[in-house]
Amino acid sequence: MSEDMTLALTLFTVGFAVVMLGMGALVAYYGSKKTRNAGFAFILIGAVDFWYWNMQSVAGGAWAGVAMLDSLLAVAGGFAGAIVGVIIFLVAIIKS
Amino acid sequence: MYSWSDPLFGYAWNFEFFVVAFLFGLGLATLGSGLFTAYFGAGKSQQIGFGLIVGAVLVLGVQYHQTYIADPATLDAASFRYGLISAVAAMVGMAAGMFVVLFILMKVDTVDDLEDLDLEDLEDLDLDEELKKLEKELAAEDDGGDEAEDDGGDDAPAKDANEGGDKE
């Protein structure tokens, strides 16, 4: 597998896990009964996803060749840029 | 270019990834929201949408210029490629996660409160009877209220009018 494809797979896994953990925490906290159980299931899926990422990259698996820490830095930058973009959008809409 | 050796982890962080991905995140988010607003908005909102699209094109264009056209280049071409791949892959991963969460929540019967509701009581309910009971209760309250609050004030004008009429 090419390095670019490995990087894309790695970041896909990280993005998926972040959303599953975040949404799972929200659903488990604010939901009740079945919704709460679904939230715990999301958290479990996110944890398994993170464990798989750890096994493949940090622990020296198939994705070890990718500069994982720099990629995480890239994700953090992407998040920050997206948040700034959304803030610009909201300010433009509210001020109009 | 913008690397920092971390003594704690023993790792040289390449902050150019952060800058590149930040610009990609800013550009793509602004472009997406601008396209959305320009398509669905009207009047002033639509103009804002076009403005956001222009801003996004400027951000992405300057980033491309500083990577491939400017001499000497400010940003590394490899960082540009890796940053783009990282940003797009992470966004696709997050979108997939959101889709899975929403799909499961829609499939799971999450309306828990209806289970606590005793529907048999509602089926046996006679609405006409309940309405009559309510009307009776309201009428009784009105009567009771009039008697309790009757201090003669309501009758006073009529009495005064009669008295006035007699005097004339």
C-alpha cells in the first residue's frame, strides 16, 4: 500500500474514532434507557477503533511508516481551521 | 521547515503540517459554508455566500501559490500533499462516524417516554364525559367565586340608577 493511502486510512480511522467517542459521550450523558445504551455502544466502537489505530501505527503495525504524530498535528490544524471558518460564517450571517 | 525537537517524547514535530492543514481546514470549511449559503440563501445572505466563496478561493489560492509558484516556496510540496490527504481523510472519517451514529439512532427505538405511558387509560377515556365534568367544575367554581367575592359592588350601579330615577 502506498504511503498516501496509508496516511488516508490512518486519518480516516482517527476521525471516525473521534466522532464515535464524542457523539457516544453526548448520547450516553443526555440519553435515557435505549438511547443511553446506544451511546455506550458508540463509546465502545470508538475505543476499539482507537485500539486498532494504536496497534497498527504507534505499536509498530502496518501503519508504522506514517509520521503519525505529524498527521495528528495536521488533524488538529484542520479542526482549528474549520472552526475559524465556521466562526467567520456565523459572524457574517449574524452581522448581516 | 518549522520543526521543533521535543525533549519529552524525543520527537521532532513538523509544524508545517499544522499550518498547511489549518489553511486547508479554513479554506474548505469557508468554501462549504459559502456554497451552501450562496445556493440556499436569498438577497443579502446569497451575497455573503459569494463573499465566503471568494475568501475560500483566496485562502486556497494563496496556499497553492506559496507552495508551487512562489520562488523560494514558503511551504513544502510534500507537506501540502500530506496536509490535503490528512484533512480530507479526517473529514471523510468524521462524516462516516456521524452517518453511523445517526443511522443507529434512527434504527433504535429511542422514544422511551411512550413506554411509560399507559395507553389503556387513554383508550377508555370518554372525551364527552370528561368535557362535561370540566364544564361542571368550572361552573361550580364560578358560582362559588361570585358568592365568595360578592361584596355588593356589582349590584351597586343598578341600585344607584334606580335611586337616581326615583329622585327625578
